[in-house]
Amino acid sequence: MNSSNSDSLRLTPSSVDVDDLPDPLHDGTRSLTVDEARETYLRIERASWKSDDRTSKYTRHQKVLYPRILESDRRFQEQYEGLTTAKLTRGLSPFDESGERLTPWELDAMLNGGEIRRSVREAINYHLSEKRDFDFESVGVTSVTQTSGAPREYIYLWIDDPDNKVSAEWLSPALDKHIDRCAKAFEEDHAYHKNGSAGAITVRHSPPLASHSKDDFWKIQEDSEEPSYANTAGAKFVASQLVHLPVGDYHNSKRSNPSDTLLNGGALAWASPYHWFRASGGVPDLP
């Protein structure tokens, strides 16, 4: 399957108008290969990082989106009478029917394009809010898998659930919408335990907390308008999946280099016409 190799696989299929891509990601007639796009992404991110006039994508994810998710998590721990958290994971196969690798652009369009995300969101809203009158907020983070580099989305929910009623069954119609409407999403790849303990749907009535050092707590107390709660482990995990964070490790000589697969994801997110971070209306912006 030569077309599955990143040295020959193009970022987009030939049918995509290259004018829809950032200028550095095409040669005027065709998109760059995945490897070429990654190297271009790294070069421009480094230049932006060192510039006083431009904000790199890494910096925005590190300084804005990452803390926004964690600040929201602390707020809902304080605000909700009984916090339940849930996570839905939407993915897809990177191969077509003949076993050939689909381009990253095609996979992104299948996962995030059309009406799929709206259908999933509306199903969540119906089964939690309209049908059962629960208050909740959410974020969605698109990342890529470590193994295949295919995009996937994590949807993290904070739910006001003082009686611990929320179940994986309530959220399963949203996952069904994804499987039904995403061309390369298969039920066998979205298995979950009925009790919500693991898999594509998880539900935590007593959300486990992430570990924090004492220095972390001082920083939270200084920077946050919310009480200095430890973050839920789920929120910290989803925040860590922001796709432009790995490039920071690449440019930091004290850290191990991330895999090419993760850096390819950064290049794809740069090219993508879709938002790889989204938040519900009650998720606060940073002051």
C-alpha cells in the first residue's frame, strides 16, 4: 500500500482546490505530502514562536485553550451541586474499502464536516437537557491517534447530577449518530462498558482528580477566579490532547521529541477548515 506511506501521501486529494489551503501547504498546483507539510508546519511554528509580532499555534493552545478547559473544570466543580463528568470519543478508520490510506483531509472532513458534529451535539442536548432537564456544559477537542494519525474527537461533559442518574445509555444515541453518519466509523471501534467505566463512552459520578504539585496549586490560586480545586483527570486528559501542544516538546531541548504522527496532526489542523476546539456557551473565556 504505497499510498499509505507519508512520504508519498498528499495532505489532500487532487480534487481539493489548493487555494483552500494556507499558501505554504501547496506548491501552486497540488498540496504538499504529509512529510513536507509537517516540516513546513514545524518551520513556521518555530518562526512564530520566536517572533514578537506573531502568536504561534502552540502558544495559543498552551496559554489560552489549555487553561480555559482547566479553569472551566474548576468552575463547574464549584458551581454544580453534584458534578458528573462524561467523555465521548469519536473516531474513524483511516483506510478505504480497498485498504488504501485515505488522505488526512478526507478523514478530517468525514469526522468533522457536514452535519455530523451538529447531529451528535443535538443528540446530547436532547437526551440530557430537553428530555431529562439536566444542566451541562461541554468542550470538544479534535486530536490524532498515536498509531495511525487519524483524527478523532473527545467530547468532555460537565453535568449537574446530584443524584448520580446520568448513564452511558443516555449518551449512546449521540455515539450512534456518529457511527450512522460518519462514513468510516464502525460500531466495533466504538465499544464501551454499559456502566460507563471504559470505552467510547465513560461516565464518572465521582470524577477522579488529576495529581498536582504544591507549585501547581499556588499557580492556580494566583491565576484563577475559581477556588483552587484539583482538576478532574478527564479534563486534564482532554486538555492535553490539544493538537498543537506536541510542537512545544519538539522545540524544547529538555523534552523528548513527539512522534511524527502527532506533528502531522498539527499540520492537518492548520490546513483544516473546521474548528478543532469547540465549547458550549457556558464554558467561560479567560479574563
